[in-house]
Amino acid sequence: MILLEILKYTLPSIVVFLTAYFILKQVFDKQKEQYQAELHLQLVKENSKILTPMRMQAYERMVLFLERITPANLVLRQNKSGLSAFQFQTRLIQAIREEFEHNFSQQLYISTTAWEQVKQAKEEIVRIINTSASQLKSDDPSALLGKLIINSDESLKKPIVKLAIETLKKELEQNLG
């Protein structure tokens, strides 16, 4: 009898408590989700403010790298009078490697596809230099090697450096747009 009397008062209280608990839990969970979503959106905006200039700089640096290793530009910049073909070949390849190593970290900010094209362009230029040098004696003048390199590059229908630059430009437009 006393048990029934106790249940008569406590059972409705328990039901009201559980109902209030679950309703409040849903409200707090929803507020928590909204807060996390807002925080995530704010983080994305802040990251974008920081990363966008860095990405843009990476694209600029990679285009500059590609322009600098374009055979005509490279030959003009690296040629010194009195060099043999072998010395010039070594100098050109060293310049390409140094430029590439200097820009190596830029791969973090561009796509894997674009980075692979940049690497292919670098390797193609080195191949052109080595192939051209193999046609000469090591003590021939550097001017002959320079002419061969430039002619080899110009004979290509679509030089890989230009393809890589186009890829970088398209990618940058997509990222900004």
C-alpha cells in the first residue's frame, strides 16, 4: 500500500524528468552541432585567407621556374665565353637542379598532376641537354651546344614546358574561380 502511494507520486516525476532530459539533450546537441559547423566554417575561411596567397605564390614560382629552365632562357643566362660543351652541359644541368631544389616545397600547394608535369618538364629539358651534348665532342665550344639545345627544343611540336605552364594556369584559374 505504501509502495503504491510512493509510486503514484514518483512515477509521474520520473516521466517528466526523463522527458525534460531528452528534450534538453536534443536542444543542446543541436546547438553543439551548429556551433561546431560555424567554427569549422570560420576555420575554413581563416585557412583560405592564409593558404590562397601561398598557393598563388607557389603557382607563380613554378611558372617562373619553368620559364627559367626553358632552353633559350637557360642557355642565354648560363653561357659564359670560354666554356667547353662538357662544362656548359654540366653548368646547365646544375642550374636546373638548383632551381628545382629551391622550389621543391611548392609541391605542397599545387596538385599532384601539376607537380608531375613540372618534374616531367625538368626531366625533358635535362634529356634535351644530354642528347644535344652527346652529338658534340666534350671540348667543342659551348655556343655549339647552346644552338643544338635551342634547335632541339624548337623542333618539338608542343614543348613540355609550355604544357606544364598551361596546366598551372588552368589549375590556378579553377582554384580562384
